[in-house]
Amino acid sequence: MSLLRAIQLGLLRLRGRPAVLVDHAQRLAARGDHRRAMELLARAAQAGSSAACFELGRAYLFGRSAPACPAVAMRWLAEAARGGEIEAQFMVASLALQGVAEAGPGTLFELASHVPSGIPDYQAAQHWAEIAAAAGHAPSQALLGFILTSGPQALRDVRRGEACYRLAADAGCAHGQLGWSLALLRQDPVANGIEAQRLLAQAARANMPVAHYMLGVLAGAASVAAGSADASAEHYRAGAQLGHGPSQLAYGLALLRGHGVEPDAFLGECWIRRAALCGEVQAEAALGELYGQSGALPPNHAEAMLWFGRAAASGHTGAARALARLHLRGEAVGADRREARHLLRVAAAQGDAAACEEFAAIVLADAGSRESGIPPGDTREDWRVILDRFRDMAAQGDPAAAYNAGLCYAAGLGMEADQAQALVWFRLAADRLPIAQYSCGRMLAEGRGVAQDLPAARRYLLQASDQGLPDAEALAAEMLLNGRGGPTDPATAKALFRHAAEAGHLGALYALGMLALGFYDQPEDLEAAGTFLRKAAASGHPGALAALSYSRTASVQEGRNPDAIDRSRRMEHAGAKVPAAGRRREVFVIAS
């Protein structure tokens, strides 16, 4: 064999090697000859080249030399990962987190009409990230840090995840710098603030929008603490220009409010709208609020209903409440009271305490209205939903929900009234709510739902009085004055009456007027008696009106000698005891 022929055969054998085929394919692709490039990559992959599988996966993933198809890309990348390609292992882990599954067998040039959408496979992602991270691949270390700190609870190992973030950050990986900076802020934002900001600045230089956003948050907090102008707008702007929804929202709000930037309502609305159009739920709610009230832009209730509706459909309970209010006020075309009830009902079922309160209020109003058009059966069912939600919230430690559940039982809303159960729920709320303490005291004093217990009633009422609740002060004062549930204490009773009267409590004003007439052996002060009784009577208190009709009170009004009036007649009118405060109108409350 001639030397020339031997060289030709050697070159042919070399050309058939997978590494040479991959190299040749890359040169062909660079020149735009994608068909021949894919043919060579296919030959190399069939010959067992992991590098060829990796290039095929990249081609299908990015649509560079073949139609984009993540599922097919995943199949080739997984083959490359199994062959030890570290970059492929990282890409497989990333795609698994995005819910991309490996496609089944098919032809080389598969066509995909859509991108498959699935559930993130955290276990597969962790498997491949672990392998690549162990080889020192910094992006895989950062990805593993994310899985271990933010993945499913069963996979979490926060300490190890933070260590992975730190390794990636030390290697200069921007994702690692971001993850480690957030970990430092979680650990101790004061002590670690400077280092965290340094890492965030490095990540921001790599055009990571979340890093820009966090720098904006930190700058805003520092500005508030220093009492200076907000310096965060520039960071938010950088993140917004990179397409980060929360940054777009934050920058839009800064423009609306003039925080760190010249106010520009039109440009601010544009940035918020961009975020909303990309599905940022908070931005949708912000647009609804922007158009739902007078402010930087003229109100537009149609726009407000549109954006509140989109946010509510995504589970934003505040937007659902705002949209319900627009329906109830009839401030836009298509206002619908039934729709308002539906929105509040859904928001209440999602755990929104304010929505549950507002839903209860509207159902209560509709129950007493013939014009609501809501069938009684619907109202009863709504009350059952409300009560279930109140009980669930109370079980999670919400005292206002426990109190509201007690009101449902006491008033028989959606069920037969059950005073004993009402007292149980009131007692659950009494540790933290003065109004619940008052309700317990009143029920125990009246013997509703349980045998009368005056000492316990007095204790509850005095607890509520310490918090300044006028109804409790008036009733506690009556018990102290008459010695119910314990010894008499006229001085404390008078002080409680006076404090309740200052808050406008009519029963307390009446009681002070009668005491000033000399009842209960109190010093007579006719001028004060007339003042208290006239104030109570002006607001319609029946006892004060009756008292003023007697000649005794007439003499008070005219300044005549009160001794001219027979004391027994005064006692006959007033009775042996100072009347307690009138019944308090019960309302649903929300803890502040």
C-alpha cells in the first residue's frame, strides 16, 4: 500500500471518530449548515458520544439547529448527563425543576406543537444537582442550595443548602451570591447587612434582576431609618428593565409617589401595567386600587373592576374585597350584590379575616332586607360557611374569630341559638379581647348559657373596664355600686361611670345624674345632676327623660331647693338600684 493511500485511510478512520464528528458539526453549525451538523451529531450520538448528546439537547432546547422542544431536549441532555457531562447534569436538574419530563422514543427531528407543562420533579433535580455539585460545578451548587432551602419540606436541609450557596458564591457564581446574601439577611440582617449588600451588588452586576430588587428594598429601608429621601428607585428601575415583575411594580409605585424620582403618574402606571400584563398579581391589585379611587389618575371604575377581577381570580383576597365593595356601592356597570357576596365568600374561605367579617356583615344585612333578593336558604348556608370559617380561624389562635363564632351561636345565625356554646367561644377570646370579656361578664351576670355566677361576671367586667370599654365600665360600676358579686365600692363605681360617660355612654350619664341627686348616700350636686340627665335625655335615654319630668328634676332645672321634694318619691321613681347600662348593639369585630 502506498504512503498516500495509507494517509487517506487514516484520515477516513479519524473522521469517523465521535469527537471529530462533534467538532466538525459545530463548525458546520457556525457556518449555518444546520442540516449536515445535525446529521453528524446524530452519528456521533449513536456512536456513544456524550458530547454529541449534549449538543443535540442544546439544539432542541434553544431551537438553534432544530425545532425547539424541551421534552426532546431533556431526552438528549439526560443521555449526556448519564455519560458524565457536568453541564448536561446541571441543565437536566434545571429542566426538572421547571416540570419538563423526558420525551419518549421518536425520530431525530421531532416537531413539537407545544411545550409540555408538568409538575416540578424536585427529587430528580436534586439527584443531578448533587452529582454536578460534587464535581465542583458552581451553578449546580447554587441550584442545590435552592432545592435544600426552598424545596419541598421533606427535602429541606437549610444549613446544608446555605453551605452550598456559600460555596457557589465563593466561586463567583451570581446565583450563589444571591442565595448566600439572602441567607445572611435571614440569619441577622443587622450584623450581616454590609456583606449581604456586597454580594447583592456583585450579583446585580451579572444582571440578576432579583439582586437589583433586593438592593432597592434595602436602600428603601435605610432611607426610612435615616429619614432621608428614598434611594431605592434606581435599583428598582434596573430590575424593571430586566423584566422583573416585582421590580416593575416597585418602580411604578416610586414614580407615582415621587420616592427617589420625579413624580410621573403616567410612566408609573405604564410600569405597573407591564408587571400586571405579565401576571404579577400584586401589580393587578395595585392597578385596581389606582383606578378605583381619586388620586394620581382620574378614577375609572371599569378599569378598577377589570384589574381587581384578575387579581381576585388569582387568589388575591384584598382585591376580592375591593371588587366586592365596588359591586356593593354600584360604582360601575354590571354591579351585582350576589357577585359581591360570592367574592367575599371565596375570600373568607381562603382565610381572609377581613373578608369573613365583611361577608358576615352583608349576609346579616340581607337577612333583614326584603329587597336583597337572596333566598333564605342561601343565607342560612352562608352563615354555616361563615361559622365554619370563624371556627377554623379561632382554632389557629384568632381571638376575633372566636368572638365572632360566639356571636353566631348567641344570635342563632344559620342555626338554633345556643347560649352555652356562645359562652364557650366568648371565653376563648376573652384572654385578648375586651369585648369578649364584656360578653362573658354579661352572660354570667344574666345566667345565659350557664348558671348565674356574679363573682366571675364581675371579674370579667373589671378586666374589660381596665381596657376602657364603656359598656363594661357601666355594667361593672352597677355591680360595684350594688355589691353584686362582691363588696360594694361606690368610689370605684362612680369613677367607672364617669369614664364611661366621657365616652358618651347614656346609661352612665343617667347613673351619674341619679347619684348627684343624692341616691346611695352620695353628696347632692344639683347642677351636675341636671347636666348629666339633660345630656342623657337629649340622646333619648328613657330614664333620664322620665327623671326630668318629675318636679324634683324641675327644681334642679330651675335652681329651687331640692328638699321640697319627698325623698320617697324620688326613690319610687329611681328604684332601690341605679339602672345598669342599656343593651349594647352587638357587632362583629376584627382584632387590630
